Amino acid sequence: MASAVISSSPFVCKSPAKDLGFSSFRKPSQISIHGCQKKSISRKIVSVMAPQRSSSTSGSVKTGMTMTEKILAKAAEKSHVVPGDNIWVNVDVLMTHDVCGPGAFGIFKREFGENAKVWDSEKIVVIPDHYIFTTDKRANRNVDIMREHCREQNIKYFYDITDLGDFRANPDYKGVCHVALAQEGHCRPGEVLLGTDSHTCTAGAFGQFATGIGNTDAGFVLGTGKILLKVPPTMRFILDGEMPSYLQAKDLILQIIGEISVAGATYKTMEFSGTTIESLTMEERMTLCNMVVEAGGKNGVIPPDATTFNYVENRTSVPFQPVYSDGNASFVADYRFDVSKLEPVVAKPHSPDNRALARECKDVKIDRVYIGSCTGGKTEDFMAAAKLFHAAGKQVKVPTFLVPATQKVWMDVYALPVPGAGGKTCAQIFEEAGCDTPTSPSCGACLGGPADTYARLNEPQVCVSTTNRNFPGRMGHKEGQIYLASPYTAAASALTGHVTDPREFLQ
Amino acid sequence: MAASSLQSLNPTFSQTLASPNTSPPFRSPFLRFNSSFNLKPLSTRSSSFIARSAAEPQERKTFHGLCYVVGDNIDTDQIIPAEFLTLVPSNPDEYEKLGSYALIGLPASYKDRFVQPGEMKTKYSIIIGGENFGCGSSREHAPVCLGAAGAKAVVAQSYARIFFRNSVATGEVYPLDSEVRVCDECKTGDVATVELREGDSVLINHTTGKEYKLKPIGDAGPVIDAGGIFAYARKAGMIPSAAAA
């Protein structure tokens, strides 16, 4: 039986894991789950040709599949899969960037031959984004290496940059890979997208299977277009209720990670649904799925709907097939949240699951604020920050660094009027509030980077950041203290010089 | 061509190919070890290295040396800080350099450094960790730098999935699961032996005298023995044994 977990939070109601018919799933404890589940399933996996897949312990045979199971089944050309199955999956899109690309292609050439050709030059997307605006010679060399590979392999999608002095002089350059993938129409419902980056799970917002892999796996995919994957069980998170005006998707995911811990979803799918999810924009859904990896999750997924189709169809004409979980699908855990009762939260140093209410951290003095990254550097993230600055009408008390994720985001920051601000753009509002000028789009200091990276934490300072991880040394200095927060919370904190609940300025 | 070989072998591979991705150990009928398999790092191995006989006598694989003990949630930024990711692991010189930076991101509270300043290799063969070892990024540089530095095995309570998968795919270190919190009972500098056997694998701490059962590495073992997923695939006949010219 599932262990009875009584949640002390008034907002969360967790029902025990449904009876899946697998004895291994009876104990959803973090520590032993993947150990014990593999033991009893292993025999079934090894003899893949066995036609019967009886759920021997319960006697009932579930035929329904979750979204993730369906996507993987289709990609493996199978009619049915269950969690634990090891299957060969056809890959629709493989993404890589400047840090892992050289290694992945290096392995591809070494293993398949110097003259080998990639499996499909139109299914690979190469997006330099990590260490771009730096004088670090190796970093610059890595972009050059990717250019050579793309030329040789005739890679269709290579978002190149050659003029590091002015990002706008590079028409192909995009910026942060996960945001660029979405903006350029590479994310489509029902597909399998892999990337050499842990936050590839962001694309699950589009109702597809998306996860991060290492260079060796990527080298293998480059040559064959296939990957061996184990089908993950799905944890379902149902979020209902109206989103309060001061709450953002970042608060939702920090709430969830704080609930289940940094290993709470290890090897599993996190499926998000409910009325709140349906009300979220694509960028907010991306923020939600982006941090699935911070809970250890294999992939995140949101059922596609009109919002999804609208976004996707405006960016690509490639046909797609949306998939939805069956009514009788099995989920290994069910979490329900009443979003209307949630409050802005932060993740305190040094772990994404070190959750605390923003208002309870108001005595924490901070040294700087960072707004950027795939998690919190999209157009709507900047719009939100600008909206709060405008409502407050004050100046920031600490250096506030703005790093738009992509060229498009940068242009939006300078061109789009912020609703309710009398026609002012984000850039104008930021300037009036005393923020730093929005910088060239890239991953920037989210992960520290070379020593000369803009906004890198080079001293043991306290930073409120809209990024995704706050382990020691994440943004540079090992003793740096990073508070992960939503754009609203980050902006509010910049205005007071302390960690601040955005309701101080938004009501 | 590689892809068609894979296709034609698809129905049979599941009998021979280990699942290199997420599975932690499970019991195999028996594990085959070839003691003459040299666990050289991938980058120094020539492409014609592969294709050995599969019928080797059962053998124990043993690692003996000093332990280096860390705590829970050791993330990839602590294993290999992002500033060193400009080093490309498939480049032999840079592979060695990566090893010299292994675990350099650990906070100052770790008084003993994994690799001494100025050195390229570690004196510790076995890393002992807690829960969720290797969490964070998908960067393969994490298991690679540990292997490049000279570590042979990690013994942890649990792993983050991408790190585990990358360890197996690269063949750089054996990611072994302990059944108890070994990290609370061992200290950096303890002398230990890890024995991978057909039945139970064990960690023996010679300094304290205690022995710990480890979960069997199962089918992931032969993949790491062979030197990673590509080497294993060639050995198992899944892809051509010589790299296509």
C-alpha cells in the first residue's frame, strides 16, 4: 500500500498512489523507490518479446496510458508501453549548444567515423548560448567548433554568432536555447525532444516529451536518431483556482519542489493539469516545466490546448499530433493544490527545495538582483518586473541586472508597451527605476560562467535571482547566497534591498 | 550503416544490451567480467579496441584505495563548476585537465581537497556520497572529471538520473547504490575496498572494519566494463566493430 503521508500544509491534499498493479510502486518513499521498483520489473524488461504484460499482483490490467507513455509508445512504434519498459525511441529534435556541442560531435565522429553524416540534418538545432559574450578563448573556440560541424554536416538550424561586440549584428543569433527552441517553432505537441542541457524539460510545456541528456547519449543520437529510454511513471499535479495577481508560475514550481524535495520526482514524469494550468500563458507554462529537473524529474508535461496550438501554429507549419492522458491511466502520485491560497515563495540558499515564504524573509538584506535565464528571462518575466517597478514608482536600492534570454526578448523589452503604464516600455521603466541597462542575451551568470561574465557573483554576496539553481557556487562564488524567486519577488526585493513579498507593491 | 544495424538487431538486443540509462542495479543470472578489460578513459581508446569474446570466466572486479566522503545533494556545479565547461571532454588534453578540477566546487568546509592544488590526479579511488548524488545539470563533464581524476567508483545512497545515465554511458565510474547511509559511517582517508561480485557487491571499510552490502550493478556493469555505451554496443554486435571509414 502507498505509505500514508499526512501533509501538514492546508493547501495540499495528497491522495495515496493508485494501485498500479505493480508491487514495486507501493512505496513511494524517495529513498528506495527506484531501487525496489527495478527489482521486480527487471525480469519483464529483459524479455521484451513476451506478449503478456500482466499486472500480476492486483489482477487488474490497466490499458490506459499517461501522456508521456503515449508519446514514448508512438515514438517507439509500439501500441502500448508501461513504466519501466526500456524502449528504443525515435527522436524528433536534438538540441545542443556551445558548451556540450563540441563534445557531442566529438564523440559522434570518433564512434561513427570522421566522415560519418548525422542521421538528419534538419532535426538537429544548434544554439550557442552559454558562454558567448566573453573573452575566454576556449569559450569562443567552442562556438567556432560548432560552426565547422554545422557547415560540414549541413545543419539547417544553427543560430550562429560571429560579432561578439554587438549581438544585434548577428541576424541568426537567438540566445538561450530553451527559449529559442520555443520561439523558433521547434517545440510541438506529441514529439520527442532531447537536448544536451538539463533544462530541456522546459519544452514539456508544449505537451511533448523533452529531457536532458549527456554528450555520449547525444553522440549516439547524432548518428542513429534513436535513444534507449526507460518509460517513467507519472506523478500528477493538479492545480486549481484563480491565480492571485501577485503570484507567478515560478512561485508554483518552487512551492511544489519545496513540497516533494530535490529528489521527489527522480526518474518520474511531472504532469501538470487543472484550471490554473489552463489559465497560464505558454511562457508561464515553460517556467513551470523548466524546474522539473530541480525536483529530479525526468520530464515535465502539460496537456496541449488552444493556448498551445495558437503559439505553435504561429511559429511553424510542421504538423503535429497532440496527445492526452487516458481517463484510466495510472499515476504513481496525485498532488492537488488550491492556488488561490498560495503565497509568493523563495528558495533560500543553498537548495531549490529550501522553500520559505517571501514575507518571512523580509529581514534578509541583499546585495543584488538578477533577472534573466530560461526560467525568468522571457518577455513576460520582464513585463512582470516592469509592471511592479511602475506600480511602485521608486528606485532600486541594489544593483539590478537584466539579462534578456533571447534577441526577441531584448527587442520586446525595448519595443512593447507595458500594460497599464501609459505606453512606456519595459526598458524605459527599468531605466527610471535605476536598473542596469538590459544586456546582450545569453545564459549569462545563471551558471556563473567564465570569469568575465556580466553579473557573475564574484564575491560572497546575497543575490535574489529569477534563475533555477542555487547550489553553492552556482553563480560564481562558492559562498554566494542565492535566493531563487519570481520576477515579481525579484523586482520587489530590488526596491527595498531586502527579500520582499511583491504584495508590498502590488495590490 | 549504424542505424540499419540497430534496426535489424532490435528484436534481439534486449537480451544482450544492458539498459544504460536509468536503471540502478538489479540481479542478473551472472555477471561476466574480463579482468583484462582496461578501463581506460574513452578518449584514449582507439576505435579498433573492441570485439572481445563474450564468454569470459566470472570474475570479481575489485577497487581498493582511499575513500573521499561527501554529503547529500552533491550537484554538478560542485563536482565541476561551470567555468570549466569550456574544456571539451573528447579532447585528450582537456580531458586530463577536467580531472584536475574534479570536486573543486565543494565548499571550504571540506578541508581535504579531492585533488591537491597543482596535481592532476586524485589519491582517492572511491567516492562515498549520500542522497541524490550528481543532481543538477546534465553535463557529462561531471562523471567524466571524476573518472579522469582517477576515481573508480562512487558509492551513494541514491543518484540523480542524468548523472547515473552519464556514468554508465561514458563508462567513467561505477555508480553503486548502498543500502544504508555509508557516508555517515566513513571518513575521508579511510582505506576501503569495493568488490563487485555476481551476488552481493560489498564495500569494506578497512579502517573501521565494517562491511556494507551494495546493490548489484546489474546490466549496467558490463556497459561500464566495456568502456561505455558505444564500446558495449560494438561488443554486443549492435553497431559495426570498426568505426566506418
